[in-house]
Amino acid sequence: MNELWFDIMGAIVTVIVAFVVGITYMGLSRKITARVQNRKGPPFYQNFIDALKLASKTSAIHHGFMQHVGPAFMMITSIMSVLIIPVLRGNAWFVNLNFHGDLIFILYIMVFGPLGMALGAGQTGNPNSAIGVTRGLSQMVGFEIPWVMALVALMMQYHTTSIVDLMNVQIQSGMWLMFSSPFAFIAAVMAMLGMFRYSPFDIVGAPQELASGPMSENGGKYLFTLMSSGSIFAFAKLTLYVDLFMGGAGNLVELVIKTFALYLIPMLYGVTSPRYRTEQSIRWFWGWPTFFGFLAIIYAVVF
Amino acid sequence: MNYIILVVFLGGALLTFFAGKINNVLQDILFLASILVPASLFFAYVHAGNIFNLTLGGIHLSLGINAMSWLFALIVLGLGSMAAFYSVSFMKGKERRGYFYFNFILTIMAMTGILMSRDLVSFFIFWEIMTWSSYLMTVYNGKDVQTVGIKYFVFSAIGAYAMLMAIVVIHSINGSFMIEDLVRSFPEMPVNMQILIPVLLLTGFGVKAAIMPLHVWAPGAYSNAPMAYTSIFSGALSKMGIYGMVIVMVSLLSYVPEGYWFREVIAWMGGITAVIGTLWAIKQDDAKKLLAYSSIAQLGYIIVGIGIGTPLAMMAGLFLAVVHALFKGTLFLAVGAIERQTGTSNFREVTGLIRKMPWTFVASLISIISLAGIPPMGGFVGKWMLYESLLTSNHYLLVIVIFFSSTAAFLYCYKFLFGFFLGQEEKEWANVKEAPVLMVVPMLILSFFSFLLGTYPGIILKPIDAGMQYLGYGITQNHLWQTSVIFNTWGNQVVLQPLLYSIIAIFLFFLIFLTIKSFKQTRYVTTKDISSSGEVPKEHENLTFSVDFMQPFMRAVEPVMRRQIDKYYTGLANGLEALFDFMRKIYTGNGQTYAIYVIVFVVILLLFKDILF
């Protein structure tokens, strides 16, 4: 029984860490974007204030049952992925469900939430939401291809589908996978640009066209849930990249440094880019990123 | 016992057909009885090993069951019983009920017969009964008989003749029709026969399994048959092709050196089928067509699994076959329910049914999640095993192809749910009611099983394991399955139970957090009461989004969609038609013309008699 309580406490700690780190990154990204555009920008803790404000609000209307369920679906994805992806190496508090799922499972649990949230967005009847969803799903087909190719290359090369095993490979050989499988890393990072939905791939929310797309009918607690789920999910994805390509992290400071370095890539790429159309975005991912994915697979097979 | 079941089916079919002349209720009861009684007899009394022999006109016929065919019989009779309950309600008030019931029972009988056949002659006879009864169902509506019916018929005929040729060839070599003899003698056959026989048989089975390029009949036939029947058509009947393929791929081809190439080619054909089916499914505006193309794609996955043929891949293929029967059966039934309640199955016409048909929505939602392969549903387990088997057997490009197809499948999954249930609620559909209980309950039962298999796949993996051991897979012990843990050959695992519990815990926590207060505080408003750039839309404004739903994606893949195998077939058919037109100029059907031919022939004969003789 004690073990169960320990597991549950560990899970709660993990989720809180993920929430705090993820939401700080979002605040920082607002600040950095503003500085690049020569504005002053909000303080980095602005997103905490926003989240607190949203959480304390009450909603007045709803459009039906799925609208309640959608954000809960989204939360399943975020929390499940942060529980399954190893946060720290060999720390008893962060073990969670690490050994219960593998990479294929992660790939599939990661789409559960967006699809569930899409259902919630669909019931509101707002055409902008549905358009945002179709764009998001289409773009997902785009960036999943190079991303899966990178993962397949890793899995083929090291004969495992487990994230923990891939981390151990890096510790044993003393070399990060981003150096020993460079093409896979390039393909995965290019896919990451689409995963984080900064410009030029922000076609889902598309502030000036779709009025924040799938989220447009959500306010108060719903928006808070979606927002916190987004930040937890961002942290989970960054941690997955760190685990796979940068040897994981021994303590939280190391993890924060590594994840933030990775987070800067889509953010800074986005600051200077205009927005693609959906089909341009899809074809972009099927161009160079897929080429690097092929190289990664060839590299994994030949060497 | 084996033949009694078939006799009960046949007798039931006839009785049901004629009972319609007396009383409709009697007919319904007889229909249910003639599906359920043989089904329960089957599961109670038929075991592997009891064999019934019959000699008919010098040909030795033999009926029996083995562990492999028992698995498929589970699909056929399980889905068949559910669809039978549904049909009773579905056919209420429709015309030609006797015709429908008769062919329904006959199809189930033929499929059971195929699974029981131990010799090729009875196999072929039942195969033809199945083809004929399904053809009659395809033209049940009397719509598009020229295009859809003929297409299905021509392809079935091609398949049947290929199979018949194979059977004749086998008999001329072996002198026996028994499948066992074929399996025994196949490795010693000459090489050209080792290639010819599988090619012919796979053509026959490939037509029913809708493998590319033999799939063009499927969208039309699936969408034209009544939905209560299509759930069997897609869920069970197509699995007969898979069953045949399993026999050919495993029992015959794994013992000869050419088998490797057959496997690779078939697996790649399956992969391409999956991609084509998915892309075309996204394009469809009619739910029936969408599901039909989706069936083609899903059968592609199954064929990939069977084609690869490692123990894990085989298990994945067979597990997907079972799960596909569950979720696709449910989805076709759901479309049938919607069509019955609203009169149409087109996404452009129907929207916003979620509040009117909640239970149909729940069943469709679970099945769609299962179809998309998302945990914790049964589809995920099948997909997981398929990926792992492709990875561990070094099919790194095929795994990308499959992944592309199954990611793109999310698009049509969402389209299906959004098109029918979500979006703007329109006045036109304000008075739609939920389907009758007898239609909803079978859907819910089937979708419950696809949920159950996602956490406890061991329930169905045990019979699959037994079937595979019958086929000669000795080494399934690598994946010695506990009820809810799945392994691959590299030793990686997914433990399903804690994952399910976590998912449920998180879901409930946030549902309570979001809803308990919200349900009290918030009030329901219509889908017209939304924020649209700060303006409140007027009552007459049309905000429904259903035309060109996936347009951006279709634009991105447009070059692929330009090529259609159907066009080549149409070109071939037009060419043949021109040839036949030319023949008709000679064979005019006019007696006088023929008389002239005869006279001309005699004159030529007389003129040249010195040279010729």
C-alpha cells in the first residue's frame, strides 16, 4: 500500500515540475520574442498570473458533454506522456510508468489528446475550431513522417524500442545519440518545429485567421486545463528529445538547461518566420526532413 | 455435428424465406433462431478433430474444424449474431425482407462451411455460395446494378476461376482434393507449379480480401449493400480471403525457397493497399464509402502482418483481423442506424447528431479510437504488435509506409465523428431520435469488446496462439502472453493494466474538476451562440463546415490521387468492348448473314479445292 502512495506522490511531483517548467518556458518565450521584436514584453512569470486568473474564473455556458470531456482527454495525453518518459536518470521520485510503455506507445498516446480535444472543439460548432483541427491533423501527418523515420533509425540501430534502454546506450558508450546518429537528430529536430507549432507552422491556432482555432470556444477552467496541459506536454516532448538524443539528465538543473537549449530552436526559428499555408507546411516536412530521415535509416542500416 | 449445423442454417434460410408469407414476427423469430441455434451448437459441440466424411459422385468430401478455423468461426458467428439482432430492427418496415434474411443466413452458412472444409471441392462450393449470396445483397437496393454489381461480379468471377484452375491443377498432380495432401506434397512439386498454384490461389483470396490491385469492387459493393449486411461483408466475409491467405502463406509457402519473395511482395502489396485505401477514404463525403475505403486500408495492415509471417507479425495480423471485425462491424452498424433515422449517410447533409443519438455516438467513438489504434483500445495492441514485428524483422521502409497510412487515418476518423455527430446543429435534424434498443445494444456490445481487448488482449491471443500452433508455429513461446502484457522479440514490453488505470484515474480527476461545478453553473446554449470575431452570428447564417473538409491535406497529396487503378480497368474494359463491337459486326445474329458466310465458305472451298486437297 505504501508503495502505491509513493507512486502517486511521485506522479504528482512529476506533474507539478512539468507544469512549472513548461509554463515558465512559455513565459520566457513571450519575453524573448518581444525582445527580438524590440518590444519590452511581459515579465517571464506572466503566464503564471494568466493561469491563476483562468483557474479562478467560472464559465457561464457550455455547448454539450464533449466540451467538458475534450480538455480532460487532452490532460490524459500530457500527464501520461510525462509519466512514461523518463524525467531523470535513476531518481526514485520520477520513475512513474517508465518501464510500462515504449516508444510506439508514446507515439500513439501523444495523439490521443489532440484528437480528444478536437472532439470537444467540434461540439462547440465554431467553424474556426473545426478548420483549426483539420489543419492540425493534416500537419501532424506531415511532421510525423520524419519524426518516425528518426525513431525507426534509432530503434533499428540499437535493437530496442524502450527509451530507458536508449538512454543506457548513451551512458555506456559515453556519446550522445545526437553525435552518433546525427541524421536522425536533424530529422527529429526538423519535425520538432512542427510539433511546437511556432511560426511558420502555427497554422492551427493562426491568431489572425482562425481566432486561436480549436481553443476559441473555451474559457475559464477549460482554457486553464488546456493551457496547463499544453505546458506539461511541451515539457514532456522536450524531455523525450533530451532522453533520446542528449543522454538524459542526472538532476533537474541539467534537465532544465538541456531542455531550454532545445526549446530555443523552434522558438527562435519562429520569431523570424511568417506563416505557411497548410499544404506548404505538409510538403515542407515531406521535403528535407524526410530526406534526412532516409539518410538516418540508411546510416542505421549500413553502420 | 458438423453437417447438422450447415443443414440447420440451410433449413432455417428456407423456412425464414417462406415464413414472410405468413407473418412478419414469425419471420423475425425464425431468422434469429436460424442464426443463433447453429451458432450455439457450433460453440457447444464442435471441437477440433471430429470429422464428417461424405462421398458424392466419387469425390471424397470432408468437413471438420481446426484451431485456426475455430478462430475465424468466432469472428463469423460472433459478429453474425450481433448483426442478426440488429437486422431484425433494421429491416422493420422495409420491403423484400425474405430476400434479405435468406441471403444473410446463406452467407453465414457459406462462411461456416468454408471454415469447415477439409477438401478443396467443398471449399470451392461454399466459396461460390458466399460469393453469390453477397452479390445478391449488393444489388439488394436495385441501385447501380450496372456499375457496382457487375464490377463485383466480374472480380469475383476472376477470383473464382483462378481458384478453380488451381484446384484442377492440384488434382491433376495429387489425384486428391484434400487440403492435407496438398500441404504434404507441395514442397516436392516442380518449381513452376510451386509458383503457379500460390499465384492462382492468392488471386482468388485477394479478391475477397480487397488487396490492391483487386480492390476496386469493394467501395461500391460495401456501400451499396444494406448496412446491417455490410458489417458482415467487411467484418467477416473479407476475413475469408485472409483465412485462405493464411493457409497459402503459411502451410504452403513457408516450406519452399520461393516463399520469401512471395512474402515480401504480398507484404508490400498490403502496405500499398493501406496507403491507397487511407488516402481515398479521406476524400469521401459519404460515410459508407469512407468506411469501405477504410476497410480496404485495414485489410492492408492484416495482409502485411500475414505476409511478413514471423510469429509476432502473424499474431498481429490475426489479432487485427479480430479487432477489425469488432470496430468496423460497429461502425457500419452505426452508419446504418444513422441512415435509418435520418435517411442519409452523407456528411454534407447530416450534422450535429451527438445530442440526438448519444449511444450511437459512444459506440462510434470507442470504435473510432480503436480504429485509429490509440490506447487503451484493442486497435492499439494490434498496431503495436504490427510495428514491433516490422521493426524486429528489418522492414524499415514498410514500417514507415504503415505509419504514414495509420497517421493519415486520423483524418478520416475525425471526419467521420465530426461529420455525423459534431458541428452545428441544424433545424432540419432537430427531431431525430435515437435508434431502437435492438440496434443500439449490439453496437455497444461490440464496442465494449474492442475496449476489453485493449487491456486484456490475452483473451483473444490464446485462441490465436492455438491456431498458430496448429499451423506449425512452435516458437510462439517468445511472446508467452500473460493476459495484459505484450512483448516483442527484443524483450521490450508494454504493460497494459497500469496504463489503463492511470488513464482512467487522470480522466476521472479532470472530469470531476471540470464538470461537477460546471454542470451546476453553466447552462446549455445552442451552437449558434458562439464567439465569431466578436459578432454574434444571426439565426439564418450558415456556419456548417462540411464541404471540402480535408482540403489542405488533399492539396498536399494531390499528385498521388491523380492516378487511379480504376481508370486502367475502365480503359481495359472499353478496349474489350470495342473488340466485342467488332466481333458483333461479324456475328450479326442475322440468319441471312450467316447463310452468306456459309455460301462464301463453300464457294472458296470449291474454287481452291485443287490447291487445298
